[in-house]
Amino acid sequence: MSRITHPPRDALELTRVLHALSDPVRLEVVRSLAENGEQTCAALDGDRPKSTMSHHFKVLRAAGIVETRGERTSHLNRLRAEDLEARFPGLLQAVLNG
Amino acid sequence: MSRITHPPRDALELTRVLHALSDPVRLEVVRSLAENGEQTCAALDGDRPKSTMSHHFKVLRAAGIVETRGERTSHLNRLRAEDLEARFPGLLQAVLNG
DNA sequence: AAGCTTGTTCGATATTTCTCGAACTAATAG
DNA sequence: CTATTAGTTCGAGAAATATCGAACAAGCTT
């Protein structure tokens, strides 16, 4: 089903990453993933509709910030922390601290 | 004329800063200011209309990224690097390196 | 004063983004 | 097989953003 694609490390673009992180809902998701590790989408909605969250995950994936392992019914999301660190050293940490 | 206002250091918001930095034109401006220090708006347009650039400077100022000293005819812009560093340590550097 | 320069503000249009319900897909549970 | 669950996709409406010409303000120059 899901043509869920993740950009390779080298394809990560700074402006796209910054834009993805500039939304409060998505920033919240990123913070939660950083704190609690892998989580399902359901665990990360803040009582927001599924379609809304799906949209935000799509943006996060397209930016290369989140990887979704969609093997099972409940997909697991994780931060692509290593890839982000490789392309934009210190960025993720600075955002998480802010 | 110009109700040019700059938010105090404590009022800087991460999402606003990230959003301001997520535009290619504004990122270019920020990079140039970081490299070359204070510059006028005119020196920073990339052959783009004045009104367009004025809009982008407004966004950068509102985010607290740029300070415009508008005393004279030709305004001077500078990065608020210290304020950014105080609020979001490492962020500016990470963005500039990326 | 008349004109030029620098930049802001306004108004209009085009594009993007956010939000959410509804229909859909796929896997699992009963 | 039917129902449920998890998440995506579609479509629509609302809000924010980007772009740019035109009008404006203020200082500098002659």
C-alpha cells in the first residue's frame, strides 16, 4: 500500500528540514520521539484527527527527519538522528534544547 | 514611519525562528550577514524587487534573527547572533554550517 | 525646492500549508 | 467471514505565505 518513501541521507535539504521543524505539532512529535524513542503514530497524536497527523508525518518523512517502519498494522516511527547529525551537525540537538 | 520593532531576547520563539530560516531567500540573507557582517538591504537583494525583500526582512526581524538600525536612509542589518545563541545555543552555527 | 535613493506599506494574486471528514487499504481479532 | 484497528489518501475549505507593482516617507544631493 503505502508508497512511503524516505529520502537518502545525502538528499536531506536544510530548508526542508527547518520548515518541517517549524510547526508546533511536528516539533512536539519530534521532541516526544527524542525523549521516548520509537512510537506509533497513535501514541503521538494529541487528540488530533488521524488525517491531520498523517499529514504531519508525511512532512516529517519527506524532510528526512522521521523514518516510519510500516511493516505491521501499527507503524513505528523513529527519529533519523544519525542522518540529521551527519548532514547538519548540532542542529537536532539545538532544536531539542530550545 | 517605520514602526520597526525587534522582539526582546526572551521573546524569541523557536518555531518562529525555524520558520524564518526555512525560506531560501532569507537563509541566503542570513548567510551573507554571517559572512560579511552588517549590510544594507540593497546589498542583500539578489535582484529581487524591494517590496519582496522588505517582506523577508520583516519576517527576519519579527523572528528576532536580524536587527535593522534604521536611523539613516540606508538601513543597516545585522545578525542578532548573541541573542540567538543565548536562547537557542548552537542553532545558528548549525544552520550556517549546513 | 526638485530629484534621487533607500526602504516601508498597501493591495492584489498565486501558491502553499493546515485541518479535518470521508473513503480506502491492509493486517489482525473474534 | 465480519469487525476492528492503524494509518494513508482524497477532497474541500480556511488561513498563512510569497511575490511584485505602485504609492508613500524620509533623508541626501545638487
